[in-house]
Amino acid sequence: MSPPLVNLSPALTRFASKKFFRCISSISHFTPAERQLFFEHSTRKARTFPRPIPQKPSGPRFLQPHIHHPESSTWITLEKSSQGGLERNHVLKVISWNLFWSGLDPAAQASAALEHLRTRFGDVPRHLVLMLQEVCLESLRAILENFWVQRNFILSDVRPPDSLYTDMPGESFILKRLEWEAAPYFTLMMVSRDLTTVDCFRVPFGTGMGRDALVVDVPVLTPKKRNQAVESVRLCTTHLESLWEGKALRPGQLASISALIKGTLITKSKPIAGLVGGDMNAIEPSEHEFHKAKDVNLKDVWEDVPAPSVPALKPFQKDLSYGRARGNTWGYQIDGPRGRKRLDKFLYTGSMETVALREPQDVTGKLG
């Protein structure tokens, strides 16, 4: 149970008020009767123990990646090219970052994240893929206007995705809510220009929160066929259903992703390996076993090497490693120890070996 609002710090109170305002504004188009129905539905849903809901996703929605054109200072559609790709036995660096869309200044936060990545990977990064979640309109503008991004990356999207949910199956009241036709935040993939892309597409989930899988196929080059990339590494980012009630949807969503990155969807190239990174919303300990289910069967990068031992702390002693031994990725954005969990993960399959990216964490612990 969350603590009373009066006990929150001033900064957190402002955040909570802002989030509440966005929630109210999102249903402002409802009539009084519809609003009452919505609140009754939400209350009833919150009291129901989540049960797995099978997924029946619709087909892929193919995207046209964009690249920045310096002469016109605009983002233009990437022309098909046989140049670029990933050679076998080379390292591909993949970063996943949830930008936390409901923060006080999403644009400033996105700019700070990009500057951190620039200092970590250099002015001209190679073999680098950035997976971003909770990108909103303000943070998207900051990304598009960033010189480092303009110079070095291919973007999956340069505007918020169009609605993917107008033809989704099911009669759920939540799926018919108008605000989910265009979710307030979305995922974004950034691929360094030396890699290029073969295919880029979104596959919507059965969801009450506008969630989907964003997929990019990066060509794999072989010495004898450098100009004929018939194989690829399939990269996916996602933001699985949130909150307690979302537990009913997360297993099915992850199973859908597993099928995607294993190459069940026929595209221009054959995926020989697949990786998904993003916010898996693993709220409960049992959810760290979801990837082992028969209909998922993926490997967790965190489990590839033994985890460091959890430090023995005295009462009221601060963990100066900020939960590194537990793999925590969330819960340091606000004051207080509540909610520190390993929500974000990398899962993979196929002809791929993983290497941990060792990077010191922010000494303040304010991650994300």
C-alpha cells in the first residue's frame, strides 16, 4: 500500500499531482455515465486476481526508418541500401533505457540520457543500438533535435506511432477507451548508421495500455557474401503491461515476443539470433521465471554469469552499490527504498553470446 500523500516529499507530491492530472484529463471526453462505468470497471478490475490472458496479436505494421539530412535539416526516409551490417563474431552493443515519461521535465531527462551515452560510447559510435521506452512527445523532440543523434543514428520513428488498436480482437471496455488509440508514450529504436536495417515493424499486443513490440532486423554479413545479407539479428524492444493487474497480460505478451525474435514471422531476411530488451515490469519474484515457460523459452542475460553476492548491511546502512547484486534497475528515481526491483531485462535466443557491459552507476543512485 502506498503511503499517504501528506507524507511525500514536495518533489514527489508535484509528480503525483501531475500524474493524477494526466489521468483525469485522459477521460475528460467521457460522459458522466461513461465516467462512472469506467471507475466501476477499474475498481472491479483491481479487486480481481490476475489470471493469464492469451494473446491474439494482429499482423505487423511495417515502418520506414528515418535518417537526418544535414543539408535540409530534416529527417527523411532511409533509402534501401546494401551497405552496412554486422559481421559475424563482432560485438553488437545494445542499450535499453526507460526515460520515465511522467517526470517533471521529459525533454531535459532525454537530453541528459543522450549526453551520458555520448560520453560512454564516443562522438561516432559503431555497432550500437539504443532501445528506449516511455518516449513521449517532449522527449521525442529533444531526441530529434540532438546533434549526436542526427549525426549517427537511424530512427525507427520520428513521430508518435499511429493507432494500432482500432482492429484488435476482443470486447474489453479498456480496449475501446479512446485515449489508448494513441498512447501518451511509446518505444523507440535507434541504430547506428554503420549497421543499417533490413526490416522495421511494430506488432501490437492485446493490451489495455497501448503496448506493443518494436522490431528491427540488423543484417549479418559473411565474408563471401558481404553485399548479400540473407541473415539477420532480430532486435526487439517493448514495455510490457504495467501494475498488478497487468500480470495477467505479461506472460502472453512475452510469449508473443519470443515467437517474433525466433523468426516465426517471415520477412526479407532469416533471423539467426534474437534479443529483446526493455521494461518487463517484473513486479513479483515469480515473474523472473516467466522466460523459462515452454511457450517462451528464452535466456536471461542476467543469469549468464553468477550474480555478485548481496552485501551484508547493518540496520540503516546504505547500500552503496545501489542494488547491483540484485540487478535492480528501478526504484532509484524517487527517495525511499520502496519498489527497487529488476524490472528491465535482456532476453535472447539463437546464435548469440552475451558480454556484460561494465559501467559504474551514478554515485547518487538516481538511475533512469
